[in-house]
Amino acid sequence: MTTALITGANRGLGRHFAAELLARGATVYAAAREPASIDLPGARPVALDITDPDAVAAAAALAGDVDLLVNNAGISTGAPLLGDLDAVRAEMDVNFWGTLSMVRAFAPVLAANGGGAIVNVASALSWFAFPGSGAYAVSKAANWNMSNALRLELAGQGTQVTSVHLGLADTDMARGIDGPKADPVDVVRRTLDAVAAGDLEVVVDEWSAMVKASLAEDPRGFYARFLGA
């Protein structure tokens, strides 16, 4: 992890990833739609909208020395699947298609630099849904299984793919949402340590671990809390 590119690096977990990697001595390309919003000394700002194929290609050409790609950029509109279809598509465009576009562009870069690693920031909502989370949950479920598939497809070039799952982190995205929130500094440090250790999945908090464990059980028990049964 000597040279990294982080998407959505201007705030939230992305900014913490960039700051921690800089502290660990890495060269950091900090990507955001508005590169002027990058305020980390030492980071190299990159203009990037991951839903824009030309911008993604330009980023891969610029950051040709990357050995770590952190796919952190994501959106949450709160759209239900039976609500605003444009909002549903927007979440899939960023959280799935945009992330996949980044991997497709940077896979050759990583291969040329010895294989490296990819971190895909997913969610506990990869494994369940609750009222009001439909589009986000579906997009993160797709993100999670994308990591599983890419792990197999990229194994031959020596690229490690690590998926990160958490409930809430104390960032702008979770502002106004009640519930326990993980310290983003801890999330980032645990993730980077896990990548260095060769771990393929990071389950950050007890809530995420409980949700994942529930997949082996009858879903009626888990969803009773939402269905009022």
C-alpha cells in the first residue's frame, strides 16, 4: 500500500482513508467530483465522477503507479424500490456501476504494479433491508457480491479484493440518524490493517456481524422487527 487512490476523498470515510494512508507514508490520490474540496496537505487532488467513463479513464491514466484502490464513493437517496425510479437508478449507477467502472479501469494498473489490492466499501445493508432503505440496500448487496466475483476474476493477477461492512459511522452521511456510530478513524485503521493481513472481508461492528449471521437463519425471525409480527 505505497500508492493509493481513494474515491469520495473530500469527506466522510474517504477523507479518513486518505489521511490515514498519508500518515502511513503512502502517496495518495484523493479523488472527488470537486477536487478543490480536498483539504489534506500532501494529497494529490483528482477530479473524478465515477459515473463518467471519460473521467474514470483519465484518473487511471493519471494515477498509473497505484497499488491500492479504495472504492469509497457512494450515495444514499433513501428511495424505496417502488418510489422514484430515477433515484433507484442513481444509487445503482454510483454504488454498483461506478464502482465496477473504477475496478475495470484500474485492474490493468494494479496488474502492472504487482497486483495490489482493492477495497470496496459496502455496508451491513448488503445483507438486509429496512423500510426506506430499498435502493441503497440493493445497490450494496450488488456491491458485496461484485467483490466476491472480482476476487475470483482478479486472483490470477494477484489482486486482493476486500469488502468492508458496517452499520453507521460518525460521518456526514449518518448525520441526523439515531443509533450507535463507529468512529471513522477506527473503521479506516481496521480496514487497512485487514488489507495488510490479507483479509477478504472486514465486518466492522457487532450489528453487522449479527446481520451476517442471521443469513443462515429463517428470515421470518429477523424481519419480524420490521413487519410487526
